[in-house]
Amino acid sequence: MIPVAILLTFVCWGFTFGIAWGNFWVKIGFSVMIICLYSLIWQKPKVRFSLKSVIGGVLSAVVLYGIFFLGNLIAPYIVPGAGAQVGGIYDLGTGTDRILIFLLLCFITGPGEEIFWRGFLQEKLMQRFGDRKGFVVGTLIYGGVHLFSMNFVLIAAALIAGAFWGGLYLWRRDLGMVIVSHSLWSAFIFAVFPIH
């Protein structure tokens, strides 16, 4: 179950980043639907959207946006060519209406990723290896599938965001909170208030 899930993520992210054909945002949405459906075959997600989880999700999205805002200011001093790499991330959406990007990220990609990555894969890894090791392994896999982008800044961003959401899930065990956090953060950073 877990090895097949991991293999599936690498195939889907390889397709999304490695094949130039098609619209990037549609491809990532399609890939997320595939891995999400796979996880739903094996377990029903434990999602609750209480007022506390929604508020926590919104606040954590704001915190993560702030981390990335500061990271964008610091990155050029640490990583040569960081500005061009960040620009390359946003170039993936060239020619796509921002409203479509917002809707895809907020209602398909964000929720689907969290149902799979934290609610299914990290949960299974924590059951198998213990909470901390499961969290670390899940985060490394999440960052690893982004290697297909061949963009160091994007890979680092995936590791940071994956560790943030994985840590939030480890701490609260509230999938609804993590879904709200991921969905709002990604929709706003890519479609509303881009950082570049």
C-alpha cells in the first residue's frame, strides 16, 4: 500500500513537471486527484471543519505566507540566481487565468494534497515508524517528488511547506485545519498576492 502510493506520487509529479505538454495547473490538479483517489480506496479521511480548525488553518496560512515572504527577501543572498528560480515557478502559470488557478488550488489541489500527503501517507508512516520518523519520512518524500521540477528553490519551498503542514498535522491531528492552511496559502501565494 505505502510503496505503491509513493511510486504513484513520483509518476504523477514526473508527469506534471517532466512533460512540457499541457497546462501545468490542470496537470497538477489531475495528478492530485489521482493520488487522492488512491488514498480514498484505502481509508476514509478524518476531516472535520470546526471553527477552531478553520481559524487555525487561516492563521497558519498567514504565518507560512510570512515565512515565504521573508525567505524571498533572504534567498538572493544565499542562493545564486534565486530570483530567476522563483520567477520560473510563477512562469509555470503563464497564460492561465488567475481565477482558474485560485479555484484549482483552493478546492482541488490543496484539499486533495492534504488528504493524501498528511491524512493518508504521513498517517500511515507514523503508524509504521512512529510519529517523528513518520513525519520526517513523509516530509522528505513530499520534497523528493518536486525534484522533477529541477528548480532548487521550488524543492526547498516544498520541503519547508511540507514540514510546516506535516508538523501542524503531527501537533494537532486536525486534517481540516491543514486543508484550510494549504488551500488558502497556495491559492493566495500563486493567484492573489504572488511573492516575486
